[in-house]
Amino acid sequence: MSDISRSPNVFHPTKPSAVGSRNSLAQEGRRQKDEFDQLIQEETQNILDLVQTKLPKEVLEKLEVMGGLKEKLYNYFNQNYQNMFNRYIVTTEDEMTKKVRNFIDKEESKTLARYTPKEVAELLDQIAGADRFNTGEIEKSIVNMFGHLHGHIQRGVNDLENETNSLLRQKTDVGAFVRGENAYSIVKCSFKDNVFKAKTVTDVKLSVNILDSELISPIFQYQSTVEYLIKDMISRTITNYIEKEIENLQEQLVDEGKEELQDTEIIFEKMKRVPTYTDDEVEDEKSKRYTFLAKSLIDKIEGLRAEIDPKEFDPLNIRENLKKIIDLENVRNRGFNTAINSITAILDTSKMGYQYIENLKNARELIIREYEDVDVTNLPDERYQIRLKYYDAEQLQKEQDAYDKQMEAFKNEILHIWDVVEAIYQGNKSGFKVNDFDDLSRKVAGSIKKAKKDSNDPLYEEIEKTWNKITLIKAELTDVERLNQTYLYEKNLYKKMLGAVRKKISVIYGYQNPQVRVIVDNEISFLQREFEAFDYLINPYHVLPGLLLDVDITSIKRKRYTMMAMANVLNEFLSAVSKGFQDAAFATFKRRRSTVRADLNQSFASSDEEPIVSELPKGPAAYSAAEPAEGGEEVKGKADVTPAPSRRRGGSSDGLAEL
């Protein structure tokens, strides 16, 4: 054991190294009291000499009435300087002493007998070295923890900035929900007054579309075939190999002092490397596309989906075992389950409870409601509803067809009530007076015709009518617009038509309410209400294959508790499941490796050695599969599909000249 005392464990004003002590063991026998007295006496004498020099004699005599000035100054310095400054120094010395003592104890324990306990890392290092026993995984975990911590801190700062900006703006807008880096994912965000409490309650609809390419963990439909899942994994592997080759090529160009590839050149280089790993020879067993998985195995799982008929199930078959491997890796359900766990965990930690959840696993749809009841008249003013669904291209096509049919149905109903009201209007007009501009134009039509008899100007009745007097003329759609219908023109037209119909009814009946008017008003109100609800929905033409998050929020205008809490939930969810938008110009930009280049050492020695170029990844060489040789002979064993050495070394066949 060390001779250094393990204090301070007590409090004492004079005991060495105690808490609050004036004395410390680190001073090694110095006479602390004498040092204090010398310092204080010197400072007291200096001040006293200054006072006696500057002050008149009569003032000095008055100062000496209550005692000597020197003693007062001495006591002042002694109490303040010694009790405050010196005790702070002593405490600092004691802390340093403890650290040195612990360090000495640790070093002494290493030199003791064999059976003395040692650090686990040192013991493992002495047994097998760093190759077999290492702390790499622990270090990675620590790095990940710090990374997540910094991410949470950054998001917290961003939330604070957003809330501060919202308070400064004194209004609620789309920016209160999704931060700037995720604003591109918004499909629709709408704020409107609540139907029942327009003055105090706001209804908000927010729809976010996360594309397939942006998902951290890919999502597949439940009925996706095993063959599709395996081919998708092979495709991702090929893409990763090509990415590594391009990175090595960029590093090689930097080492050789050449310009790095531009964005378009990188794309062409990636395309040229695709035939290295795969081809379109589907029927050839020796095709490169079967390097990762043989054609015989892919044929076995053709058409195999998530479930096998129990009558046909045989645990010893090849296809059942291949499917079991995919199921054990949970490739089919991993992505959607991750999204569900993420959104529910974030809701729990955000104290956004919910009373109703329905997980339609096979349909890849999740419904969460804060309250089980769906009748808005029975629900509180602070509530939310979340719908999370994964759409593929085929589902979106069906949704678009249904959207077209619904729009056509509204068109027919609105035109029908337009015709009905027009018939009622014409039937209620008096034939003895002018009721509107049409009656007036028919009355003066003869006079206008006579006035234009000798002129070449056409009559109004002979001109083709292209404007409906409700909204402006619609421009002809292009092929791109036909494939991506917005229906903005039609929605605006139908809303104005319903407003014009209601106005015409009021002109016909005034303040009277006969049965016909009540029937027509009810029908107009029904169409307006249903059409507004339809317009409130998401247009499937604006959604791309991927994950769709649809949130409906009702919040009190002056409180906005649910609204702000849901904003935090959405930002956390997007950070958890989405990689976000990546601009190719920024994603491919990389700082030149000038800090690791050998020519920066400024050495005068001649070097004839070639620059060291990192070897490209061996690709799928570790996969056991057959690949045809150039001579047509079958090569057995492991297949090496890496590019030729000339391509790796930047020779004439690297394809740069073609760009």
C-alpha cells in the first residue's frame, strides 16, 4: 500500500490534507504560518506607507483613534487572503494528491505476484494478443452511442430554434412540423378551421412520402417472392462492389496527380462496370448473373411466396431450406417492423399516448388513433390520428384509377345539380319582364343585327363560345401532365360551380323557403361537404412508391399542444427511418487526400517506386459458383469477377479516354 494518506476523510482547519484545512501534505514540511505572516506583513506595510504619504497628518491622527491602522490592515488581509485563497489552493493540492496516489496504487498492483488481479484488457492481451481479444466492438458501440448522443443534441437544438422562430413569427405554418432538411418529403400540409369550432380549433393534415431509395431499411410487400428478395440483395451487393471500385479509382487518380472524376464521369464508370458482375443471359447456367447464386437454386424458388401449402411442405427440400434462411434473416418484415417500432417508441417517449392501434401486417399498413372513438362530436379538441402505409407501383396505379373515377363521379353530380337549378331558374322567370342579362341580350338582339347589317363583324350568336364565365380557360395538357394529373383546374371549377348554384337559388327564392329550395340546398350542402373532404385527401398521382405517413391533427389554436408534440415525433421518425435526400453533387464530393500523400514530405531522395494503389475488392470471389472462361471451358471452384489488373492500375483500358 502507498504511504500517502487516504485523506481527506475528515474536516479540520489545521490537520494536514483534511477538508477545509490550511495545511497540506503536498507542501513537504514548509512553514506555512511563517509564509503567511511574511506575505501579509509586507502587503500591510506597503499600504500603510502609501496611506501615510498621501493623507494629511490630522487625518492620520483620527485614524489611529480606534486602534492602530497597521493592525486593522493586518487583520483584514489575514482573514480574507488566508481563509479564501489559501484554502482554495490547499483543496486543489489535495485533489492532485489523490490522483497521484491512485495512479501509484495502480502501477504498484501491476508489479505484484502472478495471482494479483489485473485489468481485464491487459490480461486478455497477455493471453492471446489484440488479434483474438480486442475491444473493437466495444469501441464501435461507444462511437455509436456518442454519435446518437450528438444526433439527439443536434435535433434538440433544431427543435429549440424552430419553436423560437415560431414564437417570433406568432403564427403556425408548415415549418412548425418538419425541419428544413426533410421539407422535400411533404406531399400535402393543410391548415383549416374545424367545422364545428371554427374560431377556436384548427384541423391540420400532413402527409409525408419517404421513397424506397431513402429508406434505411428497405420495405417489401408481404407477398413478395423469395426469388425477388434474393435478387434484390444480390443487386444491392453488386452496387456496393461498384461503389468501392469507384472509390479506389478516385484514390488512384489522386495518388497519380490526376484530376478526379466528375459527377457524370462517375455515372458512366459505374455503368461500364455493371457487365463485370452480371448480364442478361437468363438461360445460361454459366452466366455472370449466377455468380452469387446458381441458376439451379434460383429455379427452385421461382414463384415461391411468403407461405407454402402445408400439404406440399417438406423440410428436406431445397426451396424450403432457402426460404427458411430468408425467413430467419427476417428480410421480408425487417423494414416495416422497424418503421412500426420507431413510430410507437417515439410516441411513447414523447408522452403521446394512444388508445387504438391496428397493425395490418400483411397489408403493410398501420393505424394509430389517440382515441378509439371516430365520431368527431364526441372527441376532445386535442387529438391526432396516424396512418402509415407502404405503397408499391401497382398499388399506386390502383389508387390513381380510383381517384379518377371519384373525380368523374363528382363531375357528373355537380353538372347534374347545375342543370337542375338552371331548369328551376328558367321555369321561375317571368315572361313579362327582363330578369337577367340573357333576357336583355335576347331582347336587343334584333337591333344589334340591324346595326351590323352593313359591317363584316360577326354576331355574338355566331361566335364559338370557349369560356364558361366561371373560371379561366384550361390549357391543353401535355403527356407528362396526363400521367400526373393534378386536377387543380377541375377542383377550382367545381367549387365555383357549387357556389354559383347556391347563389342562383337565393336569387330565385329570396327569403322564401319552399320545399324545393330545401331539397336543393341540402343536396348542394352535401356535395360541398363531400367534395371538400375529397379535396382534403392525398392525390395518389403525387405519391411515389415508398412509405406514406398521413397524420390528421386537431388542436386548440391558442394551446397547440398536440401540434407541437407531433412535430417532435415526426422529426424523430424521419431521422430514424430515412436517409434523407442526397444531391449527387454533394454526395460524391470528397476532400482530396492531400494530407496522406507521400510527396508532401519534401524529401530530396529519388524515388522510382510506383505509387501504392489499394487493391480493389475481390467482389463475389468468396462465393462458390461456376463462371465460364474465355476459351469456353468451365472453371470450377471460386469465381473471381473482379476487373482486369489493367483497369485497376489505370491503364489504357480503364475507359477514361472514352469519356
